[in-house]
Amino acid sequence: MSYDVDFEFEKEIDIEVEAEVELEWDIEFKKDVDVDIKVESDVDIKDNLTQVNVDAEAYGENTLVEIDMAVLTTDYLSHASVSVISAVD
């Protein structure tokens, strides 16, 4: 017995994918910082000392404050010189 068969096969596949993705993170970050700073300063002035404290302010329009200073301290000399100009127009 003999059969003569013609066979054709067609298949159409249509796939639709819907996906809902929900992502959650729970991150906990902890950092301990321990800073210990110790500063020691020991100043022993045996000879000369020069100290200058100056303050200047100018308020309003057309005002001027100018400070020029010079300080010199050596083993044999302590010197401070301050020149102040203050003006208003």
C-alpha cells in the first residue's frame, strides 16, 4: 500500500505578555565615627612680645577705613606701628 500525501502546516503564534514588577529595597546604613583630637600648646615667652589688635568698620555710602600696620619682634626689639585712615564724604 502506498500513499501519496501532500502535507502543509501553518501555525500563527501571537503572544502578549503583561508583567507587573514591584521592587522594594530596605537599606539600613550605619557608620560610627569616633574622632579624638587633642591639641596641646605650650608657649613660654622669655624675652620680647609684640601684640597688635585692630578693628575697622565703614558703614553707609562714600566711607573709607584703611589700616596699615607693621610688626617687628626680634630677640632684642618689640615694635608695632599702626596707621589708621577714616573718612566720610
